[in-house]
Amino acid sequence: MSTIQQLSTYELHQLHSIDPILTPDWQPMLAKIIVQLDRDNRHLVFEKILKPKGIHYNPEIKGFRLTAPKTLSEVCQEHHITNKQLLKAVEQMMELCQTINPPPPEDFDAVMLADEIEATLTFLDTVAVNPDRKEHLFRQKARQAFLYEFAQNLDKIHITMPETLRRIDENVFKCYFKEVFIKNILQGWNFKYWEAVDLDLYNITHFPKFITQEAKNRKLLLVETKDYWFLVAPAEVAGGNPFSIRRFLYEETIANFAYLNNIVIPKSLENNAVTQKFILLLVDRIYSLDNNINEQIKKFVVLLKRCTHETLAPILKEPFSAIGMNTERTIAKRTIKFEEALTSSVLQYLPTMFAMAKQSEMEREFLFGHLATFFSEILDLIENFRLHPLVKNSFVAQNLATKIVGFNIMLQKNKFWLCDQEAKREDQVKPFLEAMPSLRQSYEEHSESMNELEQLKGQIKSYEDKKDVGGFLQKLWVKMGFGKPKYTLEDLREYQKELNNDFFVDIIRLAKEHRKAVVHLEYESDYIPNEDFRHYIIANEEKGLARLPYVLSLPEDRELFSLENIKDDVYWQIFTHVYNV
């Protein structure tokens, strides 16, 4: 029997990509992986990966049981939202679902349907929501419910397909819609695709050999579904989604020559000589983003891939030795080793790469697109590391994952600033160096005030001691009112609450004033490390974006927040404080 860490990269890829609504062959895929694992690791897989997806094991039938996802109507009933624009977006989604359930007699036009879906999702994502978690969470759940509901009804309708050079039929369209487009939106960073270089690194040999080299030459993305291979060109515009359903359908014709963004290979025909010839002709029509990219940036992108596989993965897969050290300290040493390797292998080179990518928009998108993929892959490494029985409840492991997510968001939202041709280097770096010193100054000021309060508490205690156990003269002076403190303990406790609250507000203000250097994780992403806390990611004050940032975890219940509890977060030094966990 194996552990999760002993599964192949491809098997882990399959495990994380399973979605019972969108993956038609999920049960045999899951059964093939589960049977390899011992009891403890099976339990971890079910608790950490499958249960959140609604998959449970039923011992009576010795099979899997599925909890259906909530409908859009059920989500709306559970949340009381007053944001009119957000409610309007949800209303549009409901109307769109109603148009296909029950299925109407007339066919739907594929292009119009794709336009409606993407326009509706864009409207939902652009609605301004309050910084509090309530509206943000509702939007997330509404998006999920809408897409699942739409996916489940998609097979019931008939769709008219446009004429395309690739000969896309209705079945291919529906497959891509559900297993690529929708899955990519719902799984986010956990959506699995391969770059051609991955096939060599991870010894994956079952992809069609006749297309592998072409995919490698053109830097294509490979997505595997039950019945098809999809080869997708990276997005060529800033912020573009390579897996857009509209992009999938689109073919640009210039001077009677059609340029493609993607192609599809039916698995049933992958060994057919005629099919292979036709596919190779189509590949020649795919625009390659890699054509005019600086060679140093290309080499750096290759470095990212090799670093993930050869340097970082082995650190987290290394077995734990049987030593008597505190468990959290043991894990902390491992995560610090990981961060040291990440810093020396990749992060220290980022400022140089940003400077190189200033030359063109294409180079910028090429670099930041691959950085996003890189951080997604190492986040996978960390999440798989957290499936180890020893690590499953580790704070420092969770903290490392949180830093990775926050750092990637920080990079992506600042890519235009970092690659601004007109900006001076020192001006680009400055915003990332100012946030943490500003926070520490505020912390020290509030700590000084807190120390003064503690002194006043001491005076009250001294006064009470004299009243109770002092000598005759001391008791007389107390009785006459001499030396009586001006404040009560209750007064000081209220002042203490105010100080804690003021610093809490200062952190929130810091995130608004230093937008480039601070990420409010729950507001700027769908990644939620712990529902009881909000997380602020703050750039390193010495190395900026050449080192991972700090993480500040603030309890949602302000009564639980204190200056003392957050001290370690404010002064954390990753490479020197191994035991400060």
C-alpha cells in the first residue's frame, strides 16, 4: 500500500482534477487511485480532497456517494444580500438557467450561447462588493451554483455549431464547455493542464507522440478529458483567459488563411494516419506567443519548470525522521528549507526578469503567465505536502501556502507597474519596501501605549495591596485618599480594547494606502485558508518581490485580536527564527 506522497505526479493531477459533476469518468479514475493507498491516506484523501467536492464513501454499497451541489435558488435563500447590482447579476444568471431547463424546441446558437455565458460572468465579477466577507462569499457561491446548474442542463439542449476549419461538432463543444471552460473557472489554481515540457519532466508517455514535439515547439497547453485531447495556445492579450469558450470557437481568417487558438484530437482517432496528418496541418495555423521573446526570459521559464520538479518537490517529499522534536518545529524546519530553496533558485532573479520584460507587452504576458503557472504548481506541492498525516493540521504549512497564493496575486496585480518602460527602477521598488515599516511603526506606537497601560494597572494593584496588607500609616494614607489612581481597572481594560481596535483598523487602512504591497487575500481571491480569520499579505521590507511576503492573520471576532498575539507575524524573520512558530 502507498502513501499520497508516493503517487505519481500524473495520479495526483487526476485526483485534484476530479469533479463529480464535470468529470464523466470520475468514479473509475478515483477507484484506481484509492485502491493504492493505505487506510490512513485514504481517510486523508476523502477528508481533504473529496469531501469538499461532495464525494463520500458508502460502505454499504462499497462505492461512492455524491451530494448534489446547491442550486442558485438555494444559495440565494441562504444569503440575505442587499447589494442591488449583485442581485441583478444573479437574476441574469437565473434567467439564463431557465432558458435551457426545460429544454426549448428550438436549437441554441453556439456563439450566442458562449457570448451570453461570458457576458453574464463578467458582469458578476465586475460588480463592486463590500470588503466584508459576506458579499464576496455569496458571489463565489452564486457563480459556482450557476455553472453547475448550467453544466447539468447543457446535455439536454441542441446546439447549432458554426462551420469551422477544425470541424467542431456539438459533442466536442459540450465537452470543452464543461470539462475545460467551466472546470477552469471553478477550480481556479487547482485546474490541471500540462505544458509540453511537463511530459518529459514527469515521464508522462501516453500523450499522442505525433503532436508532443509540435506542442513543445509552440508552447501549447494540453488538457486531457475522457474523450478528447485539447491543445490550447496561451492567451495573447493581457489578462486573457486561454480557456475562454468564445476563444475556443473563434477562428481568425486573414488573406484566406485561418489562424487558430486551439485544436481538438479525438482519442478514438489519435492513431489514425489521416487524422494525424489533418491535425498537423491545423497545428501550423496556431499562433505562437513564443516567437519574439527574449532568450533569457525563455531560459528563466525553463528554469521554473526544472526548479519545481528537481529542487522544490524533493524537499517536501523527503520522509520525516523519527526525532523527538516538537512536530510543528519539525515542519517549520522543512518549510524554511523550502523557502530558502525557492528564494535562491527563483525569487532572487525576479527583479532582473521584470526589467527584461519591459521591452514589450508580449514578453510581459509571457513571463507573468508562466509565473502564475509556476506558483500554481508549487502550491500543488504544498497542498500535497499537507496531506501527510503529520502535516495535515500544521499552521506553518498552511502559512506557507497562504504566502504563495498572496505573492502570486501581488505579482499579477502589479505586472503593468513592474514592467512600465517609463518608470525608474528605484520608483518601482519603493512601494514594496514601505508597507511593512509603516505597519511596524504603528505597532510599536501602540505597544508603547499598551506598556503604559500595564504600568497603570501596576499602580492600581500596588494601591489595592497597600489598602489590604500595608502598615498602619500606609492604610491611613490610602483611607485619606492619597495616591489613589485616577483610573479603574475597568477603565484600563476599555482603553486596552480601544488600542487593539485602533491597530486592527490601522492594518485595514494600510491595505488601502499600500495597494501595491498589500493583498487582502479573501477579498482579492477565492482562496480561504481559515474562515475564522482574514489574511493580509505584505511585501518584504528589505527584498521586496525578491522574497516571499509576510502574512498577518486577523481574527474576524475582534474580541480575540490583541497586539501580543500578532507580534510574531509583525516581526517574523523566516531564515533566523526557526523555533518562532
